[in-house]
Amino acid sequence: MKIIIAPQAFKGSLDSKSVAKHIEKGIKDASPTLITECFPVADGGDGTLDVLVKYKGGQIFTKEVIGPTGSHVIAQWGVMSDNNTAVIEMALASGLAICNNIDFDLKTTTTFGTGQLILEAIENGYKNIIIGLGGSATNDGGIGAIQALGGNFLDIYDNELSYGGGELIKLSHINTNNLNPDLKEINITIASDVTNPLCGPTGASYIFGPQKGGTKIILDELEEALKHYSSVITNQFGKDYSSNPGAGAAGGLAYGLITFTKANIKSGFEVICEKLNFDQIIKNADLIITGEGKTDASTLYNKTPIAIANKAKEYNIPVICISGSIGEGYEKVLENGISTIITLEELAKSTEDSIRNTAFYLRKTAKKFVETTIN
């Protein structure tokens, strides 16, 4: 029997590679003869750099950049083992995790550091760039990233706008003459499974802003600022991508990239499947075990377990999901290709215990599953 172990990271506990390895250990504890293969995955968010570069023999680089709150941070980026494709995980330069224990105003956070990483990749000669979106601390429509690449966003007095989405309400016109000329030759793939538009009730501000500390007043201001930003672009350049599915990803960074560069949006999971040949790996499998930190209604929005289940359907392979915990709406997941959900909390003493000892309970849970279901 061949089992593919394909989890994503358990946020705040373990990266996807560690999750897979501990599940594998539990399987081997129960039945050493079972054939297993670990395939850590991501969906464009947390762990994308690890999955595409670190785990596959690529190169990792570091650069000091402007973080989301304007202070300097050290951010990683990488190059895949093909030595042809650069990978940037925007959260490592402009993410919410960088803001831990920092009071910040969502109106002022910037994607400038992500733009600096893009520029670094370009200056090192890479013409293919994958940018994983997710975990952002920003709502600036991507102007920070475009400013780092040479774009100028100006008010009626020709003054450059400062950092943050709140500044966009002052936008009068945009000067693209100083944009890095190499951008015309660069193919940028935005890896994201978010399908939200830039504005509106399902847009960047109202859906993702509350997770970033945005109050109703702040979110209303940012919504108006993004609408104004979009209207200036439409009037000046005659194009409007604000309603494109996924334009609202990472606080509108996706919108900024598809507007000012040759970027296109693709499913993060599909990007990883394509680059790492996932179909070839799973086609002879008898079972796939996936996993995530919490399974609830949000999992249905093509997060890793559902994406894997959809892929497995093509080969009639059953899928089970090992989760840290379950939340409201998890039952719907069982109607969409996941045959079983097992939680670490079934064995742990408490939620805190399962988070503190994730590795232990992953191994124990996998062992119990094999003993009671397969052996």
C-alpha cells in the first residue's frame, strides 16, 4: 500500500515538511512495511518558499528590506533548483507575523519590502518570478511594491505619496516612466487561491482587513481610498482590473502587480503541483493524507485539503485530513472529497496541549489511524 503524505503547515506550530515527517513516523510506528512518500504543500501563502525552494534543493537568499510598518526587516527569497525561477513569499517582507506585538495602523502599512525583493530577483537576472500571496499586513493596493520598482504615485501638488493604503485617497496621477525597464521582460506568476475582487463587500478591505486590526472606520476609509485608486488608474491608463478574481489578494497587492507588470494570477496549489509534478507522484497512490491547523468552513475556499481532494478525485484516491482542530462548517468539507477528518484534540488534553505538542500528537494520531483502519 502506498500512502502520500501531503499536508500544509500548521501555522504557529510546524512547517509543512515537519508535519509530513511526523505523520510518516506515526504510520511507520504502526506498520513499517507501508510505502510512504512525503510531499509538503502550500497554497501560495505560508510555506510557499519552503515547499518550492528549501525542501527541493534550491538556493535561499536574504535581503534587508522595508517591512510593513516602515522599519527594516531581514527577508528571505529563493531560487528553485532549476536555477531559472525566483520565489518570493510576500509575508516574509510584508506580513502580519512581522508585526507581532507592534501597534500599527492598517492605513499606513506597506508592500514596499515585497517590491524590493522583486527588484532583487530582477537585478540578479531572473526573468521568471513566482510570488506567493497570503498572510499580509497590508491594504495598500500594491503601491508600495510598485514604488520600490520605480513607480511614482503623486498628489495634486506632484508630491510622492507616503506608505500605506490611506494615502491613496490623495492620489492625483501616476508616473510610470521610472519603472524598472526590465519588468517588460519579466514573467510574474501570482500564486494565490484568494478570489476576492479589489473593492466591495467581498473585497480586500472588508474581508481581510478585520484580521489585520482594521476597525469599521479604518476599513471604510481604505475602501474609499482603493476605489479612488482604481478610478485614477482607469482614467489615466484606460484599464480596470479591480473586479478580476483575486485582485484583492494581500490587500490588493495582486491588483497592483497585474496593473503595472506582466503578472498573472494562478491557483497557488496548482502552481506548486505543476512545478513539483504532483500528478505523477500521486497517480499510483492508494491513500492521501493531508492536514492543516484548523478545518472549518474556510477550508472550502480551495485551501490545501480541498485542492488535494479535487486532484485526488481525478485518480479515485481516497483522502483523509489530520487537523489540529475543527471549527464551524467543517461538516461541509466531508461533502467535498475528504472522507475522514481526524483532529489532534481527540488525543490531546486540550487545544493548548495540541498546539504545544503538535509533533507528538501528529505521530500518535497517525499511528492510531493506521492501527484502527489499515492494519
